[in-house]
Amino acid sequence: MARVAVLLKVMPNSLDVNLGDLKVAIEKKLPGSYKILDSKEEPIAFGLKSLMLLISMEENTEGGTEELESKIKDVDGVEEVEVESISRISE
């Protein structure tokens, strides 16, 4: 089955959120059909940083990225999740 790479911008709910710990919490929350391929911190403004996540998921997932976004939003410390891009990948 084909897979897609989804680039997400995850905004923490405060400056005090450790983005490394947030990434670990997100990894634990995601089902096995999702895989974090890459991550990085991106400065926003006034010391606030977002967590950029590149996540692999099945292309034909019902509802598209809705389930993925919902699961990440449920993680403690997450304020907002935004899809930056989606592209097809080969494995």
C-alpha cells in the first residue's frame, strides 16, 4: 500500500513545554500505522518554538489526516496542529 509523508507544525501551549518530551509523548500516542520520520524545532517569535514533524502514514487512510491531527491535539502540552504539506513517498 502506498504511503504519504505529512509535514506537521505542532504548537506547544506554553514556552515551558520541552519539545523533546513533547515529541516522545506524541510518539507514544500514535498507533503503529504512523511513523515519525524526522523532527526539528523551528523558532516562531519571542522564544516560542514549534515542533515540525514529518510523519509517514497510509495513503488511503479514511478521513485523510484528521485522525492524525486529532491524536496529536489530545497530547498534553499541544495547543495547535497544522498540516504544512503532504507528499507521496515510496518505501
